[in-house]
Amino acid sequence: MKIFLFLLLFSPSLVFADFTSCDHKVAMTEELLQKVIKHRKSAFSVCLDCLGSTCSLKNWNQNQIQNEAICKRLFCTPKKVTTGYEIPASTPRGKTNFTYTYSISVDGKILDINILNVEGVFNKKDSKKFLKALTRKTEYEPLIHQGNEYSITDLTSSMSLNMLFRDE
């Protein structure tokens, strides 16, 4: 818990993260990435439950929301996000919300995207196709602890889109 107190006192930029899900749409700055790498070692067992080479984020209760935010910043914030991605031509136009799960591989890539629910003009297939296009070049800092490589599974996120019609 000392790590969390230290981070709360000396790194306020680590605290103000999305409290409900990991956000793979916004990358860390190089300066923040260096801080993340520095603090991962001491937060590894506090933030993660691991079995073999597969980890998942621990569940935190409402009173520990800052701890959860710090863990998400340390372990599931990308170092690089896709810019200038191409929207698939068959993408429906209109409003859509969807929730999904995904994993981060030992190489720092998104995989195992599973669409949980969709509301709006997309269906599950459209949502997955869009998400794959969006995250094609997204990269995470690989998780290495005591010389071992780990993947992170069971991450959850959601997205709200408004794909407007355009006259061309």
C-alpha cells in the first residue's frame, strides 16, 4: 500500500484515469511510460492475480477506486495508439454503444476481442471489425516481472460512437 500512497502524493497524473475501464484509445507520454515502468515491479502483486504466465487485474471495491485507477494506469494503458485508422467501408452509419472484453499479449498487442453487448446500428460483427481496425497498431509496454513475460486477460471496456452520414 506504500506504493499507492507514494503515487497519490507525488504523481497526481496517475490518479486521474478512467475509473470504469481500461482505455486503450489514449496513449501515455514517454515521461509517464518511464514512471509506469519504474513502479510496475512494486505494484505487480498488489494489482494483479496471476496463474502461470496469465494475469488479470484484481477487483477493487468502491472505497478503493484510486487504487484501481493506478493499477489500470500501470498495467493496461497503451504506450502507442493507432492514429489515422481506416474505417471499414461496410461500417453502418449512426449511433452505437458496445461493451467488450480483450486481452493484452506478452508482446503488448490487443487480442481475444469479445463483444459482450451492442446497442444501436452496429451488430457484434460490425463492432468487432471496427474495434480491430481501431486497435490494429495499438501497443502496450510488455509485462515482464522477475524475468518472466505475462499476458493480461479479462480486460473490459466500452465504446460509444456516432458514425455520421456525409454527403460526398
